[in-house]
Amino acid sequence: MEKHISVCPYCGSGCKFNLLVENDKVVGVEPLNGVTNQGELCLKGWYGFDFINDTKILTPRLKQPMLRERRDQPFRAVSWDEAISYTAKRLSEIKAKHGPDSIMMTGSSRGTGNESNYVAQKFARAVIGTNNIDCCARVCHGPSVAGLMVTLGNGAMSNSICEIENTDCILCFGYNAADSHPIVARRIIKAKEKGAKIIVCDPRYIETARIADQWLQLKNGSNMALVNAFANVLINEGLYDRAYVARNTEGFDEYKKIVAKYTPEYVEEITGLKASEIREAMRTYAKAKTATILWGMGVTQWGQAVDVVKGLSGLALLTGNLGKPNVGVGPVRGQNNVQGACDMGALPNVFPGYQPVADAAARDKFAKAWGVPSLPEKVGMAITDVPHAAEEGKLKCMYIFGEDPAQTEPDLDTVRKGFEALDFIIVQDIFMTKTAMFADVVLPATSWGEHDGVFSSADRGFQRFYKAVNAKGDVKHDWEIHGLIATAMGYPMKYTSTEEIWNELISLCPIYKGATYEKLAGLGYVQWPCPDVEHPGTPWLYEGNQFQTKSGKGLLFAAEWRPPLEKVDAEYPLGLCTVREVGHYSCRSMTGNCNALATLADEPGYVTINPKDAAEVGVKDQELVWVQSRRGKVIARASVTERTNVGAVYMTYQWWIGACNELTVHHVDPISKTPEYKFSAVRLETIADQ
Ligand code: SF4
């Protein structure tokens, strides 16, 4: 049996294991003593490998290029030569007729790797001539990046996954670690065992709430009010570190003025919490010698998410919980390489290494390296802008690489109308996803397990993963496909290995320069910034409390609370919140094709509801029901549970039957453009009512 080192392709925990291979087929995994997982894996790590083997449970692997000249025609299999020349010709025509900004591309936060994302964004910028490239960070931790960039100067986790177990207090805010990152949840349990205080802010009785010292069951949509009240307590009770604030922060007076109104008593009505609970939480947090704030989609998938992120970083600044080990702010990134897609510049405003496209020196540097006279300055389009831009005729083409927006974006009817309005859609993937069904050209790529590369885990850690088996179909590496199209469009791009791509990209990014392939070999783990080869990497940021803002100080920022956009009423009395399913991942094209995981949970999706609400609707546990919003209606199985709070229902978003994004509202944070997946007004009806 052969063994090949790999990194789990699912969440951002970065778990390392061997892929076990017999006769060129992956047959199992063996955990390794990786830096973040220490020989442990969750069920997706153990059982999430066999989609590579084309199980055909949900959908078959793509094995040859396909195209169709008209969308009312079926796809026909074509040679790579025909697929590449047709795609290059259509892209060139659209660029010439409508301009480079009429074309939108995506990076991929999944199993393809950093090198492919680097090549994709280079294709967008140097070949097409647009900054219209985005990735799924837009719909998950975009607000964390946008908020922390302003307050601290760096959008990533300040400290490491490993440090979580050594902190004295963890404030888990809108973060269900057990379902999102089980290996991070393990660190939280270890911290508890070592005596840490755990405070959970979540409307649901999530797993971490079970071990928490305090569970603050706030009302859905009241995050900003609670964070302001936390700051109010820290200031008014004199719990904050005056010397630290005076030395290392700015904006205190304005901040104090805004949070003054948000006394714990004032927010009781908004949050549903007792003032005493809020005070107790902040007394615990402030008293701890070291404290860490972890957050997830419960913070970021709201229309006021960026403000809340800034507010959470303010709590760490007030108490001096930054710039040393075992403290900090932790936006724990979701998909296994969403950190990497951002690191590589698959974002509309930055080149790789977070170098702004608005910076003339950065543009000149990349233009020179890529051999083009100039690069576009205008910040590109966000992926959530696509449906409306397409319907308005501003966007003509989309090149979608390793993403499935027809399953994962909000208000799917609007997404479909946007796709229908586009002249040309290219989908590059390993499966025939829902999005691929809208395509004009489908380009089949190699899968994780069939190629080499580097992933970035949630705490900025670069890790190498290796090819384990040969691809079985007529498929190509993602970076190779982008290179062939670029070359056919008159821009020769002929990489021969991921190492060649990696060497190019680290040479252009000062913060990655020392993270060489040699250092990352085997179980190597290097957290950026790593400015030179002698540098070991940076487990925790802001040494000496030097923040990466213009002034070098951390910004204290507060904003007035805004309620969610949609209101519940007599017709739609419940607030729908979308959440994670531990056994499945993202659009489910990978985990839905894994035997064990598909057996554990399969369609239709479920909707969890409190027994009180279920009794009012007349819904019994496990009964099939309609869930309807102002935008659509889907079937789901009711799961009646006390863990769900009264007035809210929860659904996971990966199911084809019961696709909850048929229901969600297209309302976005004004800064990060991240959708408010966490609140859409719905009603439930039993099937017999129809
Ligand atoms: Fe680790 Fe996440 Fe993979 Fe589970 S899904 S094995 S926690 S990386």
C-alpha cells in the first residue's frame, strides 16, 4: 500500500493525513501528527476521500470537456483542442466587444490549491484585463477581512489554532465549532479541561454551549447591540486596560460616546438577555489573563457584519488581548482553502499577498513580472453583484472555477435569472454541479488527490499536499487549463509544475517570500508573514502591539445597531437562519459522493424547529413540511428540538431537495457585500395543508 501526505480538503482546520492507495485507487486515510490536528480527524477527514473514485452517488465525475453552441441543446463531448480554442475565441470576442470588465471570474476555495488560484487571478488581470475576480470568502468571512483590515490592519486570525487550548477565556460568538471545525472544537474542549472559562453567544443551544460557563442566548439579529453593551460594561465598570488603550489604540473618545447608550439594561429588550448576564460575561472576559474571541458565520452572514467584526476586535483592544501568545481575534475560516484563495488575490481589490490594486507601485511590479504594459486599477466586482449586473447587461460572461453559486448564493431564483442573462458561461470543476448545468463550456479538472499544491489553513498556515493517484479521465490541472486558454488568447502561459508557480508567486509577495517548497515539505507548516528563508513564520501577529494600520495603532470602532432587513409578520412568522451540517461540506458535490457520509445524512434537508413553534404549526418530528419565504418554497424534514430557539428555524444549505437558498434574501452588508443568510422570514406548513 502506498502512502501520500495530504491535507484535508474540507474545513480550514488544516488536518494532515496520509492518503492510502492500492492499485492507483484511494482506499483510506491515516491521520498524521500535523501541527493543527495532532493525529486526530473528524468524520469528514476519515470518510471524505472516496468522491475521488467516481462513486456516482450524487453525480458522476466530469471526464472530458463538453460544450454546446446553444443552451437549448445538449452538451457534446469535444477534444481539449476544440474546447480551448472555442473558449478562447468567445472570451476574446466578448472582451473586444464589451470590454474586460464585462467578464467575471471566480477563484476556488476548495481542493485545487493556492497555485491554481494564483494562476486564475493572473489570468483575470493580465489576460482579460479586469479585477473582476472573487471567491467564496465574499459569502463567508468577507466581513472579517474588511473589518479587521480597518481596525488592526490584517484580515486573518491573529493567533494560531494550537494556542486556543492555552487561553484562559474563550468568547465564542456566533461560532458553532463542533459542526464547522471539529478539530478546533477539540481545542476548545482541551482549554476547558485546562481550566479556561467558556462564554458562548448564540441563539441555539450548540455543542459548545453544553460545556460553557455561560451561554448567552441572544435574539437572532442583535449582535451589534450586544457587542456595544460588552464595550459599555468594560468601560463603565473600569474593566478595560487604560494604559494599553492609551498607548496602542485610537478612536477611544468617539467609541465611548457611541457605546454609552448601550447599557446592559438598554439592550435587554433588543437581545433578550438579562443585564446581569451581559455584565457577568464581560467581568469574566476582562479578568482572564489571556482571552481569545472566536467567531464564525453567526457574526459574518448579516447585513451589519463588518461593524460587528470591528466591534469584536474592539473588545480585544480594550483588554489588551492582542500582540502576544494565547490571545487574539479568531475569524475561523470555513472552507479548507478560503484563506488561501484570499492569500492568492482571488479578490477584486488585492493582488496576491494583499497588495492593493489601487497601489500604483504594486500594479507596476505585477505588470512587469507578468509582462504586460499595465494592469487595471479599478476594484473589481463582488460575486454577490453578479446576478444584478448580468440582468442589467453590464456583465456578459462568467468563468466559474470550483464554485457552485447556483447552490450556495442567496435567493437562487435571482441567481438563475442572472445566469440566463449572460452570453457565455464557462464552468471548470470536477463534478456536474448545479451551476455547470447553466454552462456553455464545461472543463473537467483534476481533483484533490490527483495533484500537488499548497493550502492555507485558517490560521495562515501554508501546508503542502501531494498527488496520490493518477486522474482517470481526459482531465487537466486547473492551472494548466487557465494556461492553455491564456496561450490561445495570445498570452503564453506555460507552467510545468506547481513548484514553478509557487516560486513565482512568493517572489512577488514580501509576506510569503520565505515560505519555500523545501520548508513546506512533508509535515512543514509555515504561517505567514514569513519574509525570508531564515524566518520561521508567524504564529501570532502584532508583536509589540504594532498594528498594521497606517498609524500603527488599533482602531476602536462602534456603530449603532441595525435590525435585520426582513421582518417577521403574521404571514411569515419565523426567522430562517442557514447553518452547517457536520457530515457534509459546502455544495455537497464532494461529500455527497462519499459512501459513508451520504449514508449518515442525505436528502431531503431538514429544518430544525422548537417544540413550541412546531406545536403551533401542527408539525411533528421527522414529518415532511413546506418551508416558504417571500421568494420560494422547498420541502424539508422537520426536526423538532429544544436546541432551537423559539421564533427561529435552521436549515443547512447543501441539499438539492430542500435547497434553503431558494428562500434566503439577497440583502448584503454595504461594505463587504456579504449576504444576510442568517435571517429570512419564512413560514412552515404541513404537506397535508396544501
Ligand atoms: Fe480536520 Fe476539518 Fe477535515 Fe475535519 S473537516 S478532518 S476538522 S480539516
